Amino acid sequence: MNSHKLTVPRTARYYTLGTSSEHTRDVWVVCHGYGQLARYFLRHFAVLDDGATLVVAPEALSRFYLDGFSGRVGATWMTREDRLSEIEDQAAYLNLLLQEVLLQVPADVRVHVLGFSQGGATVCRWLSTNQVPCRHLVLWAASFPEDIEFETGKTAFAGKAVDVVYGTQDEFITPDKLQHQQQIMNRLGILPQIHTFEGGHTITPDLLLKLKA
């Protein structure tokens, strides 16, 4: 048996909140977590819609039924199957999307990237390509991936403001995981600001506004 690969066009779906114009000062690219859909995830960011902010929520390319063979549908950024190809496809997709968005806003717009849960690893791998004009990264209820190459990652994340956010009742965030994540980030020279809130695996508007400010 021989394995082969073929690069094919795909139709990617994304949603926006706010209107792009000459008055846009901030662009937020927000990546959802496992099993979510972008149009519902984007609702958490309504608090950022101030007339000068454009929020862009790309949807992962792989969708599946959340329970059995029908009903609610969710999306996932990747699995362990053919993961390197998945990572490359994610970066190509997100690069094309951001390029299109930046054509619609002033050249000096500020780009923020937020990854929630599984979306956190996705945006970290994307930023590690060192092709993303982003100066602010938010990892919300997310883990920094272990597979980012040291030298490339150190260059890619240099000078970026990084915020790490999690709820104190988040069942997916443990002290051991936090410590391990901190060690990975420290090796890459990343010194994040840590923010916590009373709650679980979710996004809170008050803290989101604080990060925007």
C-alpha cells in the first residue's frame, strides 16, 4: 500500500463582528475550541464591537456530529492523524484569511490573536511560522503546544505581548499543566501576563475588555 497526498482547494468559512473601514484600529482573530462553530463562538466577543474593532472568527476545516450521526455539529482544528499536513493547512488558511482582512483596514491597524482551548495550540503553531503581523497573543483556557521548534519559536514570539487566561474552576486546567506550560514558554523567552477569573471553561466579557484596553 502506498500513501499519496494531493493539495486541493477548500471552502473555508469565517464570521466577522464589526465593520472594516478607515476607522478600524484593531483586528482580533479569534479561534474557537474543539467541537464549537465560529458563528456561536463569535457571540462571546460582542463586547469588543466599539466601532473601531473588527473581530474575525475563522472556523476549523473539519466538522463532525457531536453526538452520533445527526444533530448538532461542531468543528475541530486537527487530530493526531496526518497532523503535520493539518498544521500546514491551518497556517495557509489563516494566512490567506488575515491577508484578505488587512486589505480592508488601515495599514497601521493593531492585530490581536486569541486562541480558546484547542484554538490556542492552533494559533501558537500559526504564529510560530513567523509570518503573522501580530503583536498581541491571548491564550484563553488553552495550552501552549510542545511541538514548536525552539529557534523558530523564539524568533517568532520575540516582542509579542502574551496574555494567559483561565478560570479557577476550569476542569481542563490543572496546576501541573500550568507549570508545564510555563516551562515551555520560558524556554522560548515568552513571559506572559497571567489572568484568572471565577468560572469554568468559558470566556468572560469583563476580562476580555480588560485585555483589549
